[in-house]
Amino acid sequence: MVNFGIAKYFQVVISSAEIGFEKPALGIFQKALGMADCLPEQAVMIGDRLDNDIKPAKRLGMKTVRVMRGFGQYCPVTSENEQADATLSCLTELVDFLSDWEEK
């Protein structure tokens, strides 16, 4: 994150190995929200997988951004609960996206 210039946008970065929950378990998302003292509607989940990232975050009411990379880019959206609020074609677009999002 530091190399991309986006660290300032993140209050919490956690690892499933550190907290005992693995995605898509809601516990990992709830733990991150608690650590950030943040309501779900104030948070954004950025991920590449519909099953592990987008669906559970949306279930909690978080905003979602799908980055089309890795295996996840080949998985089609099959329902409304898999539809991200925004989609980026690559990680390099994340800097501009976060900057624009911050201004809103």
C-alpha cells in the first residue's frame, strides 16, 4: 500500500491468520469494522473475488469495489448480491478511485 500511495486511505489492515476468521466469514469483516470504529455503510471493501470479498461485504452493508484481476476476473456476476458498487480493471486505477471517493 505504501508503494502505491494509498496507505492513507486505510485505517485497518488485518490478516485472517492474526484474528482467527477467514473470508467469507462475516467475522473478519466485523472485526475490521470494530477495529476501525466504523459502521458498515462508512466502509468500502476492495477485492477481486465475488464469493470472498463482494458478497459478504455487501451482506453487511459495506460499499464494494471489485478489481478485475487473478482468477476472480473470470467469475461472472450471477445475482444482485454479487454486483459491486464499482469495478476497476486493474489495481493501478485504485489510486484515482480512492482520491475521487475521498472528495465525495
